[in-house]
Amino acid sequence: MQASKSSPANHNDGRNISVDMYPFVRKYEDGSIERFLRSPFVPASSDQARNRGVATRDVVVDKATGVSVRLFLPSGAAETAGRNRLPLVIYVHGGSFCTESAFGRTYHRYATSLAASAGALVVSVEYRLAPEFPIPAAYDDAWAALQWAASLSDPWLASYADPARTFLAGDSAGGNIVYHTAVRASHEVNNEIMDIEGLIMVQPYFWGAKRLPLELAWDDNETTVAVFPPNGVDRLWPFVTAGQASNDDPRIDPPASEISSLACRRVLIAVAGKDSLRGRGHRLAARMRDLDSRWPWMIQRRRQVTVVESEGEEHGFHLYSPLRATSKRLMGSLVEFINQQPTSPPANPMVVLGVPTTPCKDVFGYGMAMKAWCTRSSMPRNTATSLKIGRVGPSNTRYRLISGRLRMTAGNAHHKDLLSAAVPWSCVINNFF
């Protein structure tokens, strides 16, 4: 995605510019909005022959907000119905939260290619754009689309989609949106949202108040970043949140507790070598792996985190040069990820309300076995600290095996990860009887 040398920023039609976010959007003092990078509208069509063997159809999800989706159904779905249902991909487009469309040529073609290549039923979300609808409107719209898809109320979804193979996917701003959709699906209590098998974030938008080393290098030589240099990225989040948030907002710099709470079983993060967002993608993947490694006994809990880097490429290259070799390799990585054998869902844990304050019998000796395991010299000492369950080491304290969910100590958030550990009666968790 290369900005034009003859940027409209160099021209003046007489209107006074209030906020200039070229090459994405410009806001004028009279309140009018001018959008760039908005490709022409493409109508939906049931003619598979003219659309790479993919039929498309538009559905209004919420009449009140106008949120809608475009469904992409690959050929052969009818023949395999009843035998092999299709992976379901909820796709959220990019465009810095303020431009582009699921119905535009760019994303229509990309979703078509994804559906045809992966043999997946793709649901592309048309969400409300900033600045007219500031964040969190886009988050709410993506959530509404996921709830609608989970209901399987649409005949295509009911007939062809495999709820056990549901993926959330998005690029750029869409990568950020699907991340937060996955977070919300992980935290909702007693919801009927389907399990998320995988999360796909292509060049996702995450940022922060403090520069990463790679971003500092680009600050010194902005010509190496063709689309959006770091000083431009700095201005984006305050703009799309109507000035209500800055770059230290946890929605673009997620806390560890939130990252570790994601319930999806596999994650793919794609980055581009010349993208100013590249360092953030690598950092998010590293944090996911690090947080998962701190739970050594929870083998089912560990996510498969895959990073795909396209060297020498710019932000959004796969959308605007789909026939390039690097674009084809990236599509191949997504297709392989989607069509991997589904992982086993984690066991449904009991909700832990606490540990009994009165003695009870250690059934089958599990408690003592777990105590022995926990006091080995190889036991990571920071595990007890992070769980806040007391000291690790030889003790006369009686231990007992529990299984359940941890309650977070900050913000009243609920950590929905599976917990199985031996804990002393003096731990901070209270009575669960």
C-alpha cells in the first residue's frame, strides 16, 4: 500500500482541514469527512462461475445499527453438506477503523480468494467507521456479527458451517478488532458463543506510548516506511476514539491478564518486514508464548502461536498485489492454518469459589502427589507468585488438588483458564464449599 506522490494533502479545495489522516481519512472544520483508499462497491452475486466459484450474499445483522455481513460460500459446499462441513471464518477488514468496506472491491476479492483457497465459509463484517462512530462501535459490531453467526440462523450457516472450526480473522485495524472479539468471547459468562478454534491477525494494529527499538529506527528514517510512519500511527488512536483515549490505552497495548485469558486454541500473527506495526506483532506473539509457558502443568491450555513474516513487504501488500509471490505464500499460510486438524477443546473446569477451611480426606493421594511435584527443585518459583497461592517449598501444610478457574485480583475480571494445582489452606482463594 503505497501513498501517492501527489498526495491530496498537497492540494486545497478551499475547505479548512481539521484533522489530516491521509492516506486514510481527512476531517474538515465544516464537519465533512473525506475518505481515501476506499475501493468501488461490488454487488453480491449467486453466480459462482463469475466469482472464482464462490457465491456471495448480503445479510443485515442489526437493523438498528446497520451492521451487516457478506457471506462467501465456495462451490462444492452443497455436494459435501451432511458429510464435511466447512470451516467458518469471521473476517473483519482493515482501514485504520475509518475507511474501506466489506462490500468494496479490495475486500470482496480478498474474501473470495480466502473462501476459494481455504474451502471455508467466510463471513465478512461491515462495521461502523470512525470518526462518525468512534471506538468501541467497531468492537460492538464485530461482537454482534459473531453472535449472529453463532446462532446459525442463516440457512447457509445452518447447512454448511462447522461451529467447531470457527476462526476470527482480520487485517490491520481488523486484526485489533478480532483480538478484542476473542477477548470478549473468552470473558462472557453463560454465553452461547461457539468456541473459537483460531485467531488470525494479519499486520494487526497494536501500539503503545513507548517506542519499541524498531520504531525508534523508523522515526530516524521515515522513508523506509511507505504507508504510515510511527508519528502518523501516534495520531490514529486519539482520532478514532474521539479524543477519549491516548496511546497508553490497554485496547492497543493489551495487559498480560487479558492476553492470557484468550480462550482460542491457535493463533496466527502475520507481519510485514517494512511495516511500522511489525514490532508490535512480534511482541504480542512473544508475550502469548511467554505467558503460556508459565503454566507448565496445563498442557491443554497452551496455545499454538505461529508468526509469519513477509520480508521486504509493506503494510497491506497482500491486498493490493495479490498475485505477488509473497502474497501467495501468505495466503498459503492462512489456508494451512485454517485447515489444520482441530485441536481438542479444553475440559470444562468447575468454578472455584475457594478452598475449604475445614479438614477433609485426601482422595486417592492426589494431594500428596501434587505436593511432591510442586516442591521439586525444578518447579518454577514464579508460578506460585503469579497465582498468589502461597510459598513453594517444604512445608507441614496439608495440600489438596483443586480444579477450576482463577479469579483475577484486578478489575474484577474473570480469568477463564483451566486451573489444576495443589494449594495450601493458607492461600488467598477462599472457601469453595
